[in-house]
Amino acid sequence: MSEKLPVKHLKLYKLGEIPRSEFIDIPTNNTDLLDQEKRGFFFKLLRTPKPQRKFEPKISKKAKHLIKLNAAVWLHFVTPPKQKVAFMLVYKDLIDKFGVIVEEVGPTHKTSIMLSNKVEIEYTGEIEFLRAYCTGISSGEIVTAEGLNIKRMTSTEDIAIEKLA
């Protein structure tokens, strides 16, 4: 499992936001998207006012969950990085904000770097957000991110990777 780190005191450079569909278990049926009647029902729900309910405190779900992701990004620098650069996924769960290092690379003479790896995120409750960040970028250094790709691993992908290893 990947080691989670608190990110309060890190200088982070935001690369992008990860769509919620990659890390939240919500079953969807693709035929629902094609059915005009079902889409119309969804819009009716959005437009109707919410009924007033008594405030009921939520029961916190402190269960621990595990999610496996494949993460990759191409970073392009104007000048080669002079210090270690790390690609991180940062998430907020019920407890706090944490980061998981996907891959890090030391100083290099290259101006284009691909960082990728498989990571496991153990979280408590629900994930509020998941974002891709880069650390080790000094002020004044110009970097662009291309091809940010985060995909959830399925159990069949796990089996295929273990067979190759």
C-alpha cells in the first residue's frame, strides 16, 4: 500500500482535479443516458424545491476503504528541474487532507518527464475531493502538465499485473 502523508506544510503545484466518477462507487446504467424520459425526471428533481426536514445529525461512517488507481502525467519544463520533483495525489477524507506520492524523479537534464505508477489510497469515510499535484517546483520555474490520466483499477487489472510480475 502507498504511504499517505499529511500535506499541510508542502508547497503544492496543482495539476488538475480528478473526476468523482474515478473514485466514488456510483453504479450507472448507460442506457439511462439515452432515455429522454429518465433524463427529464432528473431535471425535474433538480428544479423542485427541497422539502423542509428537521435537522438530523449524520452518523459518521468511520469505515476504512481502499481504492487502487493508475496515475500518469507528462510534465514539460522550460528549463530542466534542479531539484527532486514528485507527482502526488491529494485527497480529503473524514479525518484530514493527505497526499500519496505516485512517483518522484531527481534532478535531470531533460525538459520532458513522464511520472506514472499504481497507487493505493486508504481513506476513512468518504473522499471529499481528489486532486493531482506536483511538488518540488521552485518559484519562477515554468511547468506545464499534459496528459494527466487517473483511472481506477479493476480487480481483473490487478490479476493481470500480478501475473506479469
